[in-house]
Amino acid sequence: MTGPIDVLVVGGGLAGFIAARTARAAGRRVVVVARPGGATASWSGAVDLADDLVETTPGLHAAAFARGATLVDAVERLAGRRPRHPFAFHAATASTLVDDALDAIMQAAPAMGFVRRADGYNHVVATALGTVKRAALVPASQHLDVAECTTRAGAVLGIVDWLDLAGFGAAPAAALLAHLGATGPAAMSPTIAVVQVARTGAGVFRDAREMARAFDDDGARGRLLAALRGALRALPVAPTHLLTPAVLGTRPLDDEALRAIDDAVGVPLRELVATPPSMPAARLQTALRQQASVDGVEVVDGVAADPVVRDGVLRSVTIRRATGTDVVEPGAVILATGRFLGGGLVRDHVAREVLFGLPVVTDGRVIGDTFVGDLAADHVDGDHAIFRAGLAIDGRSRPLDASGRPVADNVFAAGHIIGGYDPARDGGALGVAAWTARQAALQAVR
């Protein structure tokens, strides 16, 4: 690896690639050091940014298919409820925040065909478990809003039950989805049918990923879709829309590919929000790397180690790859290595960040060797402080050391490694990662 590097991004998930593209757009030479794993690799397929109903039990205070507030209002309410949330730094410009985050995702992975609602609200999409999720963006392959199905006269939603696929039962998912839709104030229940597809003789696929690989083959895809079309003809009432587990191929699906599938089936066929590890996550990783290459971002598979900080400035970092080791002297470094799942944070006696050994904090206090049980609520669905654990940052996105000072003037943090928010409980995961990545990159290129 020769020549000066302006910005070194450590982490190859959504946050890392958005940070890299943002810095590259400013004319900098950018290198991403990537390794497998992390939150992006376990993504379900729906991008959430903020959801003011995320803690509402369906059927008690709101209909299961309700959209809640607009994204802008949801961001403002979230920032007010979580004063240490990254959004709280910029809640006064919530409209710009929403646009910046969602535009960054759509531009970083255009092959995914992400769809945003024009009215400023969340989509309401169905999951493979029979629940619903509100999301700011959905890829084209999952673009079927179940809340809209409730308002269309004669709409019938079919859940595909492939007998060739192990591990998924359409009947329980359909029953739970129908139950949720029929409960609560202003209940909205779509007509839901199970579409059982007979075996095609291809053998039983162990999981959705294996079936998705079969869909990559023209012949196998044709047989599977023909079997689905035959199953539809046998139904007394034909569905107007279909949802399937995420099995429609391993590559990102553009509009042309989806039209070909719809034509083969005769009904729009879209995917359910998946359970990890999922094919939508694999497609997103592919799309991110492809677009990064188009934009001139250099990507190397490896691990960053042994940073040298002198006089308050990071001077060098070692990059270890399968083919050798390089010592580089970047102008700036952006940490986008994720939390415990991504390997950016570890707990070996004490909780710490991996590259610099920075302290992990939650709710303003350093975790250190604190017993994890003391950071958890008394019941499963409680407010667990451990899930908000991460790095503390300053107003310039620089991670702070044990004394509360930036570890270096040219080191920044992006994505899930930042503390102060619980991606699941706050209703924002990849959306938050995208926005913090842009902020970190804008600081890095100053």
C-alpha cells in the first residue's frame, strides 16, 4: 500500500462505507479496512431511523399497523427522551438530519433500490416472525407496506409457504399478523392467506440463504416460480400481493429483476423482513463494496492495530492483511468498528475499545469491570443500560479517553461504536449509523 492516505476508515459496514464515500466526495484518498461481521452483516432488510411507537405494545395504545409520527417528529422526540443519543447533538435540525441520513444510505447502495415514503412517515412492513416493523427505508425487494393493504378494497395478502424450505412456517406468521391487525384501537386487519407451494424435487433447502443461491440459477428459479404460480391457481381467492421469506437470490434486486419475477408469478412478490443472518444483509454488503469501488474508495480486507499517537495526533496505524503488513500514516482515522457484535468493543475483565483501549461508557459512567447484571433491567423487556454502551464522543465526533479528552485530534467515531443509544429500543439502527458516519467524515476532511 503506497502513497499518502488522507482518511483511513476502520470498519467495513454501512457506517464505514458511508464515511468513506463522504470523505471521498471531498476529494480525499480514502482506504477502508474491512473484516466480516457486525451489525450490517446481521441486518434484517429494513432501515430504521426513529420510531415513536417502538415501545408501544401492539393492541394496547395503538393499532399494530399504525405509522406513528413523521420521521422528523420521531427524531425530535427521541432526542428529547435520550439526551445522550447522537441525535441530541443536532435535534434542532431534525429535518436536515433525516434527509442527510436517508440520502446517504440510498446513495451508498443504489443497487438495493431503497424506497422512502414521500409523506415523511415510516413504512410498515411484515417480518418473517409474523410481527411488523416500522422503517424509514426498505429495499425494493421488500417494498410492500402492509398498512396500505388494509386500505385497498379487495386486497388479499398471501404468505408463501415453500415446502422446499426448512425452518419457516407461513401459517404461524400469517396467524400472528392477522391477530395483530385485528387488535387495538382503529384496528386494521388485512385478509391474509397461506400459499403452500409443493415440492419441486430440488431437495430441501436448509435455510433461506441456500434457497437464495438456487434462485440465482435461471432454471431453478423458473421451476420454483412456476410451482408458486400453480399454487396460486388452486386457491379459491387469489392473493393480490405475496410475501415470501428473503430467498429471491443472493444479489441485489433491481426493478427489472423484480418485474421479471412478478411476471413469472402473475402477482407482485416481495420479501419479508428477515431474521439474521439474512440474504438482504449479504446483498447490502455487496452493494456497498460495489459502489465504493465505483466512487474510488480503496477497500482492503484486514485488521488495524498498533496506533501511534504523539502530541495529541495519531501518527501511524498498522494494517495486517493475509498478504502482509503495512504501516500507514493517515491524515485522519474514522473508527466504524461496531460494538461487541462487530468486534469494536470487547470485554476481557474490563470493557474497552479494541484499537486504542478507550473506555466503554453507558449513561455517562465508565463500565470498566462492572458486573453486567448491574447494567441490566429486572425484566427482559426493560431498559437495559448495557445495550447503550459505547464510546463517548465530543461535538466533533472524536472519541474520548478516560480523562474525557479526545484520544487524538484526528481520530473520529461513527456508527454503533458510539454509545448513548439502544438501536432496538430506540427504533434506530442503520439510520443512526449512517448519520453519525456522515458527521464523522465531514469532521475528518476539515
